[in-house]
Amino acid sequence: MKVAIFGLGYVGFTAACCIASTGHDVVGIDVSAAKVARIRAGVAPIVEPGIHRLLTSALSSNRLTVDTCIGDHLDDADVAIVCVGTPSAPDGAHDMSFVAEVSRQIARAVRMRTTPLTVAYRSTFRPGTLDDLIAPLFRHEVGADWMSRARLVYNPEFLREGTSVQDYFAPPKIVIGTHDGAPDPVMDRLHEGIEAPVFTTCYREAEFTKFVDNAWHATKVAFANEIGRMCLNLGISAGQVHRMFVADTKLNVSACYLRPGGAFGGSCLPKDVRALQYIAADSGTHMHLVDALIRSNDAHKHRLFEYAVAGLPKGARVLLAGLAFKAETDDLRESPNVDLARKLLTAGFDLAIYDPAVDPAALTGANLGYAFSHLPDLRDLMVDASVAETGHFDRILAVNATARRLNLRGDIPVLDLSALP
């Protein structure tokens, strides 16, 4: 294939060299004449292990050429990859001027094509950019039939400085975003031979995934450093604590607890987070991330309540399927489902609760105290399976696996709050 790459910075130049090494013909386009001249002379514009060898090989085999303008390079190209920068604007938003200008140039260059050019964006930008900015630019420049000239794709990169060549050929995943969520055969061919999970989705999910990844990476670094500061203040070995922490790949370093859904609760997490905050204050450790956890969790509880009752009139009959912190237990201590029940009652909804593991008469100790201090009318709210399955409800809220035990009528809307759609 012939591949045109716009922007020869870190991402674009690495991609150009790596793609050329797989046998494709690559033309790299960058507005910097000095950078283009250096690349032609065999000098890489970035310092990165393995990149000089790939550049030398690509130039000697004539698999890589570079230029400062589009010219006729797109006339016979199979794919154009946009890797121009999206620096921060003064308000923190992305500056989209470079992406917009390159998109205009590509759109003008494909006006006379008889087959669509796949235009893949690797620049990081907010969800909705392809739909709300780039597609309208192509429509304006090419006309109403622009989709017969160009097929827009979002294909984020997952390269780390220092290992970008390795990461190109062994990425953690491949994400292809298209307007209809269907695969793009040109992008499939471009990634031939690369072993990685492939996710083909619509634009906005693909555009968002890099933000989620990078925010999580930043969260991990900040969390690790907050723990490190506390270890220093308490005279604890941060290294030993880290080794024990990452050794747990079942819960600590895994996909566990990372699925968007219910808020955290129960007898451990809220209590221990508050205790950690106390220890931090007592030891003079500033832990801004940890301090935000309870507030973030409370905000999530309220948002789930809003989501649960959206469109319901006051007084509507609601069944809450599940009350305990986890299904098949009767632990109500700091259960977010108890908070949800309380919010539903306060807002004036006619609430019924089904949870076969919870017997109000059998609750004891702290569990009993928490339940009845938050839901004094708990005994009157509980219903059995027959009522849950045959009663008239305007909406059923499934907060854990309890709802799966019911033979629910198909005409009642069921909203699963344990896993957001």
C-alpha cells in the first residue's frame, strides 16, 4: 500500500519508519523544511532506540520519501494518517488549528478521486471531533458526496517514549473507530502481522479511549507517589510496600474494580479510606487524590440516582432488586444501595425492595444499626419474590446480581445500575 503520513513528530515519524519496514511505501509530509531536509539526509528528528536503523533501511530501500506539501501524493495513496499536534490552548482545551488545516488540505486533494481514501487520525482530540469538526470540513470542501472520496477513521496510538518502536509492533491494543462501527479493510491490512486485541467501534468511543488510558496512568502515578510520601513520613519502606502491592494480580493490578457501575461501599473501602486520610493528616502527608475518593464516590451515588429516575414521575412505583453491598450477602453497612433507597424515598417514589439474602429481623450489631438508621421502614419496604415478579412497577433497578434470580415480566423496564451501558 501507499501510506501518507501528515506530521513527522514523535508519533508520525515513528509510524513512518515502522510502516515502511513492513513493506509499504510511505510518504511523510511536514511543514518544516529543515526537518524534511534532515530526514532526507538520514538524520532522525527524534532520539529513540531502534529508529535510526529503521530510517536508514527505509531510505535505502526507497520505501520512505518526505515532502513539505501534499502535491499529488494522495492521488494514488491508500491511506493518509494524520499525526499533527493538538497542543493545549490557554483554557486547557486542545488547539485544533493544525488538525483542521491538514483536514482541509486532504479534503481538497481528494476531490477528484474515484475511490475513497481512508483518512486515519491519530492526533488526540475530544470525543465528537470527527463528527462535529472534521466530517463537516470534508463536506464543505468536497461536497455532499464526500464519503465517496474519503472514509474517516480514528486510530489512536499507544506509544511510549523510549519504547515506541517496540510498542508499534506490540501494542496493548488496536482501536479502529469508524462512523458506523464497521471494520475498515485498509486499516486491517495496515495492521497485518501485529498481534494485539482489536476493537472496532464508533468514533466517539475510539476518540475517548486515549483520555481514559492517560488519566488512569496519571492516577496510578499520583496514587503511588501519595503512598510513597506517607511511607517516607512513617518510616516505612515504600519499595517493600510496592512489591507486595503489585504481587496481587488478582485484585490490585487487574481489571477488577475498573468496570463503570455502582459506587464503592461495604465494611472495608469507605472505612479504610477514611482511616488512611486520618493517618495522612496525623503524619503530615498531603494526599489530594485519596482525599477526593469519598467526594467522588458520593458524587457518583447521586449521579446514579439521577440516572435511575430519569423520566419517572414523582410517586412512580419502583422495585429495587438488591439492597446488600453484594448479592447473596446481608451486609448493609455503607451499601450504596441503601443510600439509593433512601434517596428514592426522599424524592417521593413508591419503593419496594427485593433481596432474598436480607432478613430485617435477623440483622445484628453494626449491620442492624446501619440498616435501620438509614431505612427505619425497612421491614415494610421488603417484598418477596412473588411480589417482585408479579407486582406492577414502573421501573426495576438492578443494582447487583439479585435481579437475575427473578423471573421478571418483559413489559417492565429494567435498568442495570451495576454496569453502565
